[in-house]
Amino acid sequence: MPLDGGVGDGSWRGVPAEAVHFKRRMIMKTGIVVLVIVIGLFLGGYVANIVKLCHCDFASPYKAEAIRLIGVFMPPIGIVTGYIEIDDSL
């Protein structure tokens, strides 16, 4: 039995083929938009981590510098630390 419900015209269970293809295209476009937003957030957090590392004072205590430097070499940590403020006080 064909996947189009046996009709042979590309429709799916009586739904016109144009409607099925339109819905698939909309789902694909939505998925691409969500993917672009997620990648943008990831890159934004990672770049923010590097910028914040460059603005650190590199004076004792080195807590913020150490965490941000680890984030540079381990991107998943860098993505998160780019969005948080790290207090360097004791």
C-alpha cells in the first residue's frame, strides 16, 4: 500500500499534497530558526566569557580568572560562565 493512503496523488489520508508539503516546509523553517537562535546564544555566551576574561584584573584572588580560563578551553563551561557574573572578593 502506498504511503499516500492508496490514492496515488501524493495526498495523505485525504489531505491535499500541497497542504502536507506546506506544513513540512513550515516545520523545517521553524527548526532552522530555533537552531540559529540556539547557536547564537551559545556563541554569544562563549564570546562574552572571553571578553570578560580580558577585562579581569588578574590580581589575587584569581577565582574569576581561573573559572573563565577553564571556560575558554572547555566551551560548554565557557558558554555558561559567559552569562554569569563571578565575584572576585573573598
